[in-house]
Amino acid sequence: MVKTSKESVKPAGKSPLVQGVLSAVMAALVTVATYVVQIPNPATGGYLNFGDVVIFISALSFGPIVGGFAGAVGSAFADMISPYAQWAPFTFVIKGVEGVIAGLISNRKDVSRDVLAVIVAGVEMVTGYFISAFYPLQYGWAALTEVPINITQITAGGIVGIPVARIIRKRLPETLKTNKL
């Protein structure tokens, strides 16, 4: 059976190659955004950064696979190359789940779904870091100092990430559909 041209053209959003390339590029951007601005929290050894902006751009623009990979790999790598390596295993899981949640909730069409995605993913992130700081890293109640820092990151991530993702979604659909990236 011969395939017609319509049948043989897969949407790039579903293409493993494009998913892989987008995941790698977005992970690199998350690393840079996380590494460039690091404001330390001496109480827990954590830090404020702006990697969540790129995690949300990734998840809201390209979905849970790209968002999850970019969040996990990009954020953990930034921890590993900075003085915050003790956070890397926790960051890998927390930021990866954050990207997956945001990508699953967003339907990449409705801004209210994007806002909900940022809020739900943000609650997961804040809770994940609080639990990680409190128990495994044994900072005890000093873990509460992470909460406002992480809320600031989520807020910045949503304020910048949602509009940027909307612009990307409006400008790239034909490119993604034709597999010409």
C-alpha cells in the first residue's frame, strides 16, 4: 500500500526527533536561566533563580514531555555546576514533575488553562522543596524560608512564561506541523 503525502507527514509535535531536539534546547535554556541569577538562601543552602520561566515556556508551548525533560535535566544540571549540588537529585524530580504537570494541564489554547497549569505545578514545586529541605536535607523548620523564595519563582515563571508561551504557540504552529524546525 502506497501512502499519500498527507499520511506520510507526521506533525512535528509528535515526531521523536523534534521532541528530542526541543527537549535538549529547552533543557539548555533552563540551565542558563537557573544558573545566571542565583540568590542564595543561607538558611537551607537553596537559592532563588528564574529557571521556572523557561520550564513554563517549555511545558506550555510544547507539552509535558519537553516541559518535564527541560525541567528535570536543565534544573538539575544547573544545581550540579553550581555550589548547590546537594539539591540536584531533588531538583531533578521536583522540576521534572513540575514541567510534566504544567504540560498536562495546559491545552495550549486557553490562557485560563495555562494559569491553572502554573498554579498546580507551582504548588507541587513549593511542596516538593519544602519536604526535601525539611526531611532528607534535614534543615527542619528552616525549610519554611524556601516557601516565599519558591513562590517568587513560580510567580515570575507565570508572569513571563504564559505570555511568551502564547507568542510561541501563535508563531510556530506551521513550523511544527510541517516538520521544518
